[in-house]
Amino acid sequence: MKAFNKKYTNWAVAGAGTLVLFFFFFRMLPYHLFHREQTQLFLFTSETLTEYLKHPAALARLSGDLLTQFFYYVGGGPAIIAAVLLLWGVVVFRLLVPYIGRWAWIPMVLAVVWEAGRQCGLTYPLSGTIALIGIGGVLLLCRSCIRHSWKSGLPISALAALSGYWLFGYGDWSSKVYNTPNWELEHLLALDSEMYFGRWEKASKLLVEGEYRSPFATYYYNLLNAQQHQLPDKLMDYYQPASQGLFLPVAPSSTYLTIYAANEVWFALGDMTMAEHATILGMIFSPHHTGTRAIKRMAEINLINGDDAAAMKYLRLLQKTMCYRDWAERRIPGKQAPEVSQWLERKRQLLPAMDTLRSAENVPLSLRHLLRSNPANTLALDYLLCFDLLNKDIGAFAEDYQAFAASKTPSGLYAEGLLIYLAGKKASPDEVRKWNISPRTLEDFSEYTRLYEANGGNGTPLQASYGKTYWFYFHYATMKEKQ
């Protein structure tokens, strides 16, 4: 009876520990796991399976990559990692219990916590933990064989060790020995994933809750508002690191995370050349040099461009996956679902009529190119005007406004920017009236100017009333050199 109770107590403790691990990854680091799935591609093909068999740790790598694809599902990643860590704990316990008895649970807990810490990283693969489980299983087998018969056990153990190396390797030690959970990175990955999934309300909530002043967060804040036609209205309500909050740089100093995300704005604006450029570079510099998210985007870009042959190259890859097969089949040229066809038609209306040679760093040229082909592209117009304003390039802003928005009545941010332009050129009252700026804005600008001059340029008294105006940004925002 005592042994029976002890057995069930052990299982209850193991179950409780598994639940703790599950809820830790489910509540604290779910977007780390989503990201790991997005940057990996596992194909159900004979060529893929054969390729695994050509290298050491074949079974560990195969099973790890196979299971990682299920991180796509909500709760899938935490459940898989919790189960794998439980199995790792059982192996450690069985290895040590013959030597230290019930005290084996102490190193077992430490081993599980240590390996859980390694799984908190972005690049440590699931196969790393599976390899350790396999190695431990081989040691248990060898010990059992030798105990049963020393003479027959030795050759069997030698064979098991050789097979174990081929199946499980010697563990993944290329990553950090331990990863401390990075909550700031988790928040940014959450924002990135929710925008990727199209859950705008949740992304908006994350932006309100987060206190991270980074170009990455601002980038998605601006994109979210732009897609709701509120970019100029809410631009000054949030931290703005000049134009880097509109377009993430694709440069040698950039991380693959920011390069990956950089394509999102260009894709929304309709510049498929720039979107493709960022997507390919993000894929090249990512840990596995591939990923389902990048493959999906490349398929979308080529479908919008009308290059069905190139699109099929990516769709065929996705057809060989378990989680994205349906997504790919709904987009096969000639067999597209009605909503896909309608979406493609809307995206194609944003494409420029002609292509042109341009530097990837010349953002204004790309935006003007889009607007010359399609003046109704309000997203591109807002990004161009806000880009000028955030860089304090008032001359370019006035020229772009006259070229692409002269028929509109300036209001809010744009009216504030135009008043700085008109004040700088000492425009006459008649010229100011031609811009149709509201009397209320003119009065506010006059009062702001009076207070600015009365305080000798000291911005502290102005911040309470004018801190969210473009005038305040223009005078007091510090411009940093682009990285």
C-alpha cells in the first residue's frame, strides 16, 4: 500500500511540475515559441527526411523540427516543451536514483530548470533537449545491459553508444548554457506576431501596456494607425525616433528581426520590390536561413506581381507542410478562393505603373514613385508627409504637400507643419489664407510663438499645452544619426 501511494505521489508531483512548465511558457513566453516556428520550415518529403539521415543526431534533429512546426497552434508550443522537459526529468531521475536514492529529485529539478532556461532563447532548438533525452536513454540501456551480463553487455553497450551518437549526437552546445527570459523581447515579439496574425485590437492593447521606447515598437504603432487612416492624427502621441519609427533600416547593423519586420510597411504601401528586398534579406540572416513566414510573404508578393511561376515555387513548398497546406492551396493560380482573388485585386491597384531604378535607402523616392502612379494611395501619402516632418525637412514637406495633397484642406499635423514652412519664408497674410488653414490652428500657432519667444526658447512651460504638437517636436526633438 505504501509503495502504491509513493508511486502515485511521484506521478502527481511530475504532473504538477509539467503544468507549471506549461503555464510558464504559455503565459510568459508564448511569442518566443511562435517566432521559432515562423523562422523554420519542415517539409514532409522523402528528400527532407533523407537529408536528416546524412548527419549525426539524425533522430533528435528530425523529431525536434517535426514538433516545432506545431508551435504554430496556440498552446501547442508550451505543451510540447513541457512534455519534453518532463521526459528529460524522468531520464535524469532514473540515471541517478540507484546511486543517491530519493535525493535524485534535487539534481532532476535543477536539470529541468537549466534546460527550461535554455529553451527560453530564440535560437536554442527543441532538438537540443531531445538529444539530451536520447543520450540519457542510451546510458540507461548500457547500464541495464552491463548489469544483466558483463560479457554480452559490453559489445551491446558499444553498439548502442555508436548508434546513439548517430541518432542523438552529443547535445547542442552552440547556444548559451542558460538563457534568462527576456521580457522586453517577448513584448516586441508579441507585437510583431499580433500584427502578423492581423489581430489589430490585441496589438493596440500591447502598445498601450508596453513602456518600451524603441523604433521597433514605434514602427508597429505607426503602421497600425496608418492602416486605420490615423497616422498623422496620432503621430505625436507616441515616442518617435525620427523616421526610423516609420521605416526600419535594412543595413549591416540591423538584426534579422528588424529586417524581417521591415517588409511589412512596404507590403502595405504596395511597393513589392522593397518588400521583397527586405523579406529575402531577413530570411538570409535568420537562424535557419528560411522560415514559413518569409515563404508566405514571397508567395504573396509574386502573386500580386502576377508572376505565377515564381509564386508556385513557394506555394509548392508550403503544400508540403502540415500547418500551411490549406493556406497554399487556397492561393494556387486558377484555383484561388474568392476572398483571395478580391484581396489580390485590391493589392494590385497599389502597384506602380512603371518600375524604376532607385536606392533601397532612398525612401522618399520610392514613396513619390508610388504616388505618381496612384495619387489615391493615401497610405503612401501619409507616410511620405510624415517622413518629411519627422526628419524636420520642412522644405521637402511643403513640396510634397503641394505635389500630392494640394487639393486637400490641411488640418492637424499637416497644418502645423505648413505654418512652420510659411513662417520660415515670412509669407504674407494673403499667402497664408490661400492654404485654407483653420482660424483655430492659426490662433494656436500665434500663441505658441508668443510663449516660445517670451520664454527665450525654454520648452518646459510649453509642454503641458503644446507637447503633442508638431511645433513642439520641431523645436525640441533631438535628431540622432541613423545607424
